[in-house]
Amino acid sequence: MSDSGRPVPSGLWRDGDFRRLWVGQTASQLGEHASLVVLPLFAVLTLDAGAGELGVLRAVGQVPILLLSLFVGAWVDRWRTRTVMVLTDAGRTLALGAAAVAGLLEGLGLPGLLVVAFVVGGLSVFFDVAYQVSVVRMVTPDQLVRGNSALEGSRSAAQIGGPALGGALVSLLSAPIAAASSALFFALSFLSIRRIRRVESLPKPSDRPPRVGRRIREGLRFVVGETSLRTVCLASAAFQFSFAAMMTVYLLFLPQELHLSGTAVGLAIAAMGPGALLGSVLAARLPSRFGHGVVLMSAAALGDGAFLCVPALHGSAAVTLPVLLTVNFVFGAGAQLVNVTVMAVRQAVTPDGMQGRAAATITFVGMGLTPLGSLLGGSLAAEWGLRTSLLATAAGMMSSPALMALSPLARLGRELPVPGGSRGRVEGCPALGPVRTEPDGVQAPGARRRPPPGPSGAG
């Protein structure tokens, strides 16, 4: 039964509320991925921003992850995720809409672009934590893998359309039109998620509810005390730091060194999308067949290593663009396979009342260094040149699979072991038993299911 008393349909896609979440999350991701290309290209192609200025712009858009993630996780565990997602969509619509109007009036300079990047980045932190918690509250345990696969697949589709659309609109029309298109996608997400009818079950208020600081510390202790989550944090931090530095150089390397147009840049980056879509499909089958550790190691090494060949590229777009499409496709497939598998591990070992804080803590540790990575990428590009900097930062991405290889995460089998007495257990959050999934994502017969949340669970 749903929290509102209505039966939950046995088929995931027959659940109208899940479909509304999926449509809204897809539109939101499309707007977010478009803006990630629109804002840097606006700075480079329209404002003649240099390497250092582009690094600052990307850092400003990423710094809300460092500033807000832990607080957002503590708050979202006690809020209705529908409300959080609706408000953040409205805010991002207004921010990018204002940027579009200012751009059309030729009044948007680099300071205004920095403000827009910060606002959109901050609201995206709220949305991303909320939708991850929302799917756990909305679907049954045996639908969790399929629900995650569907949502991550939609993110893959957004990676296909967002960069290509943003790059094409900036190149063919104007940056304000591209910003307006991103605002429209956030508006569509607002309208879809607002129609979700299911009432979420929240923890019962107590006479003295835990303070935010205490809830944050509980989340940190849980993640640090759980070996698999601790490894995910370290590997994610190493990858995201290097990836942020590499992408800053990459966005300069493509138009300046390879002389690609804005459309070609968007198309090259968009190739990550079809690869990520393939990764989402494979993630529903490969871990349960070959083992989660083997899949994580192989996908990370192959995907991250693909960028090592990019600094050697020379020649016309007819030569370089097919290679870039292949590299980004392989990277997208590997990265998405890692993302979905890691999310399954995290959700399986995390009690219901800790989901938001665990997701936010991993985001904070994993993504918190990205502003520094972006700044480093800009500095390296200015001091070392684009080719040398791109090779160095791409090599740095290989530290992530290296860390996983040295940890118990690499030895995870086809089952997801969940300790019965985790050191991270908190009051009101039941410990979980072993979870085993079949290749189609359905929980195997005889496997222990997650116990239903009690009255104080986030449900």
C-alpha cells in the first residue's frame, strides 16, 4: 500500500506517481546538462573568457556542493521530497529566465554569469539529493534497482540531448536563447513533479527534535563506519577532483586547439549520453552476473582511461570528431555503469531514515573538491599548455579505479553484503540483511527483504 492508502501497482511503469517523478527528473536533468554547456560556452565564445576565468566560473557553479550538501541531507530526511523538488525547479527557472532576459538586453556580463551559476548549482544540490530519497520512499524494495535504472537512464538521455541542444543553440542562435531553453526544461519538471499525489511518510516530530548538527554528525559517522561507503567517498573524491580539472581543460582544448565549433563541442560531449544509456542497461544485469566488484573495477578503468588518447589528437574536425565521439561514448558507458552500481551498494547498506544523509555525505566528500579541481585545471592550462594539462588531468582520473582495487569494494560478489550490526546504525533505522538481485533487477526468491520502515522511518 502507498502512504496515502492506495495500492501500489505491481508494475513500476503503471504507477502514475513514479511516471511523474521520471518525467520531471528527466526534464530537470536535461535543463541541468544544457546549462552546464551553455554557461561555459557563453563565457568563452561571447565574453572571451580565458582559462582562469572559465575555471572560476565552473568552480562557482560547483562550490554549493561543498557548502550545502551536508545540511541538505539532514533537512531532506525530514522534508517531503516533492516539495523540495518543486521549489528548486521554480528557482532554477527564474534564475535562468532572468539570465536570458539580461542576455537579450546585452546586460549579462561575467559577474552576472557567476551569480546564475551559483544559484543554479545550489538549487541542483537540493534537487539531486531529494530525487534520490524520493525513489526510495516511492517504490518497493524489489523495484529499487529497476527504479534507479530508469531514473539513471533518463539522466543518460539528458546527457544526449542537453549538451547537443545547448551547444547548437549557442552556436546557431545566441546564449540567451540557450539559457531560455534550459529554463523551460526546469519549468516542465516543476509542472510534472507538482502533480505527484502520494503523501510521503515522515518521521514523527518529537518534543526535542535532533539538531541539524547532530544529524549531520550521525550521517558522517555512518558513512565513515561502513567500509564500502567509505571507499566510495575516497574513490569518488579522487575521480571528481581530476575530472573537474580535466573538463576545464577539455572545454578549452576542443575549440582552441582542435578548432571545433560550438555545435561540434556540444555533439562531442553529448556522445556521453548514448554511452551512459548503454551503461544503465548493463548495470541491471552485469553486477549480478559477474560480481559488483569486477564490474566497478572494469568499468572505471576502461571509462576513465579512454581520455588518455585525447591529447594526441591533431587534424581537422573530420578526423578528430569521430575519435572524440568514441572516447566520450566509452567514458559515458563506464561512468554510468559505475554510478548505478555504486548507488545500488549505497542504498542497500543504508537504513531508510539515513538515506538522505548518506547520499549527501557521499556527495559532499565526492564532489566537494570539484571547485578546486576546476581552478587547478584553469591554472594548469595557463601554465603548462592545453595538451600537457589534458594528459596530466586525464591520468589523474585513473587514481579512482586504483583506490577501488586496493579496497574491499573490488571484492564485492554478486550479492550485496549488508552487515547486521553496522557501526553506523542509528536509532529508528533498522539494520538490513543480505540483498541479492537477479539479472532483471528483481529481488531473488529467498533473499531477505529490507524490513518496512517503522513509524519513525523516512518511508
